[in-house]
Amino acid sequence: MPDINLSAYSVFVPPDPFEDHMGPIYYRLEGDARQAGSVHCVLPTHEAHGNYAGGVHGGALLTFADYALCLVAGRAADGGTNTSFAMTVSIAAEFLDGARIGPPLEARGEPLQVTGRLAFARGSLTQEGRTIALWSGVCRHVARAKAMVRKEENSSRHSAPIEQAVPPGFELFATASAYSRHIGPIYLRPETDGASVVQPTLPRMCNSGGALHGGYMMSFADSAITRAAALATDMAPSTVSFAAEFLSAGDAATPLTTRVEIPRRGKSIAFLRGLVEQNGRSLLSYSATMMLRPRG
């Protein structure tokens, strides 16, 4: 295992409910925040991050990539002062190798450009020296003080879980992966070519600003595409690439829904897309390429 002294690292302040629940995730600034490699992020892996094959779930990798993007782009925007709040506009990830449970994951990145409202960055996830994934994305950065005012305005809505009804025809996905179960109960309805998926939202699924965390929404989408591809092909799918555009903010008040479309598939590969919605409002547009292998 890499020799990482986590006592020299920090967790995000103010606390981020979703990152703390799925993590914790740590970071350290090393030098000029506007230079490549200056932000080092670490995610200790544990069994709750597991997928069906016993490796790290794609949703956990996407959440870690999203975290790294926001840290790299956000710190480049504010010069490392922690005075700006970065919100993902779009992100793309390519998965090059599988990650194991046990060794920590690491992320570094490179700021590409910072404008008055946007910050662009790219980077990689590694484990024990192996490159697990490449990521790139765009964040919108706002003053942290402004973001925290918005959080206070919404805090009463997220202080306790709200009872949420699951639509008729959906059944609890009892054999979900360890990571999916760790995030929260998820409900499925098989479709002719895939599946529709619903998940009630919880306060722990929010970010430090009080809105649903981008990593959570991508975790939900990744679980949905994996199950839809498995149902449609009767094979074992694994995500090769994933891209998402964030359209609107969500909250922990009503369930998320998605209907996965599979516009094309072959013997060993499938292309999927869909929208994550809440109360009829589109929150996240996503697309993915998945590799198909025989079960077992």
C-alpha cells in the first residue's frame, strides 16, 4: 500500500453529508493550487464500496472523480483559499482498469482554464501505481459565502428524512451491490429493453450546500445502467466510459427516477443513456458505454 499519512490531510469543510457517508475522502494542497498536481486526494476503500465482482463500484469511482474535479478546479479558481464553492457542470470518465477493495485510491489533476464563472480541469484516479480511470470536466464556481447562505435557507428541509412513496410496480432491489445498499434502498421495474429505477432521497445524499450531491446522482445512474444492461442482455456488464451533464439541482424531498435507454448493443458492448429526474424536473443527463461478459 502507498505510504500515506492521512493525519497530514484534510476533509472538506463545511461537512459534506454524502462524501462523509461514502468516504470519508481526504485531500492535501501541495504548492501553488493553480499548478498541475498540487491537489492530492485520497479515498480509503472498504467493503461498502464493493460491486458484484468484489471490486470498487463504478459509482464510488465516479464520486471520487467528481470530488477531485471540484477540488482541483475550485482551488485553482480561488488560489487555494477555500473561498469558492465548485459545482460540477459536466464530467466524463474513462475506466481503464478495475480497482480493488483495501488499497486507497488516489487522484491528482491539472487545472486547464479558469474564467469568471467556470473552471476546467482533468486528471486521473490511481491505485497502487495503476491508472484506474481518467476524468475531465467543467465546474461553476461561486463565492462560498453565497453558497452557504443558500444552504441555510434550505437547511430545515434537509434536517430529517421525509417519507416518500415509491410508485406502484416497482420492487425493492434486494440483490443490489454492497455500494448500492450502502447508499440507500433502490427499487426496480423491468422494462422490455432494460429497467426503470426509483430511489427515495435522504439527507445524507446531499452536498455541503444542501442540494443532492453530484456523485450521488451519478452513483444512482451507474447502478441503473448496470441493472438495465444486465436485464436486457443476461450478461455481466461493467462500465467502460460515463459522461454526465448536470441540468438542475435536486433535494432530499422526493424520489429520483430514471428510465435507462439502450439505443444499441452488440455481443460484447452496449451503449446506454438516460435522464435522472425528480418530480418531473430533469437533473442529470447521462450516457455510458458498457462491456458485456458472460455471467460467472
